Amino acid sequence: MREMIKPWAVLVAITLTAAFFLGAVHEITKEPIHMQQANARTKALAILLPEAAEFIPVTDITAVPGVEFLYTGYRDGEIKGYILSSETNGYGGTVGLLAAIDINGAVRGINIYKSSETPGLGENIRAQSFTAQFAGANARLTVVKNEPKINEIHAITGATVSTSAVVTAVNAVIDYYINYLSSGGN
């Protein structure tokens, strides 16, 4: 019986020691990780809306399916635009993006921050040649397989579902601007 207790006691001691050190490492690294995430978010916001010097999160946004959060971009106390986050389902899972909209309601740019679409096909939604199509859009968009006209986005060959997911997310942002922000609301 004693021979059984000793290995168990050693195992418990090792487990408790490992748990203690993991907890300590977590506490030590928690704040630096949080700061790095905040810096990365600030850089992403500044790239999408460079004329804004400060981004203030709006915490009391109107709940709308697909719109996750809202930042208002300011320079010298003047609103320069908005950055909204939107998520929707793509072919391989959730597609999340940030979309910048200027004060006139035109999309300034988008940045895909979450995607598990198929490499080589759906992941092409991250390509600059695809995301550039959204710049200047100020009305609901549709997906087309031929040459796009105004308010149309050319589908990525072999990735129509992924393309449609991004268009759906951007349309949610455009709708949010039209329905809430253009009239001065949140």
C-alpha cells in the first residue's frame, strides 16, 4: 500500500508545482499580451482611417446582427469616420472584418481579421486586389461573376461563398451607417 502512495504523492506534487508556475507565467504575461493586442488594434484602425488621430470605442451601439463593435475616429475633436467590425459565416467558418466608413458614408477600406477559408481559394479574400473593390462603396453591394459595375463586387473564382460572406459583412456595415450613423446616432 505504501508503495502506491509514494508515486501518487510525487505525481500530485508535480501537478501542483506545474499548475503554480503556469498560473504565475499567465499573470506575468497577461498585461504585455493585452498591450500588444491593443497596439495591433490601434495600428489596424490607423491603417484603415489614416486621417483620424484618435479612435474612441462606442460602447452603447445599437444591437444589429452582424455588427460587433464601433470605433469613431477623431482628429482635433472632429469626426473623420467610423470603423465597424462585422462577422458572418463563410465557406470554412466565420469571416470577420473591419470596415472604415467616412463621414459621407463611403467605405474607405476593409481588413479581414478572421478567416478559416480554404487556402488558395477562399483565403484570397485577404488579397489587396479583392479588398480594394470595396473602396468608395456607399450602397448595398452584390456579387457578380462578370465585369463588375458600380456597387458590384467581382467574385473570386472558385470562392463565391467566401466572396459572398465578405459582401454580406460589408453590407451589414453599410446598412448600419445608413440606419444609425448618418443621422448622428450610434
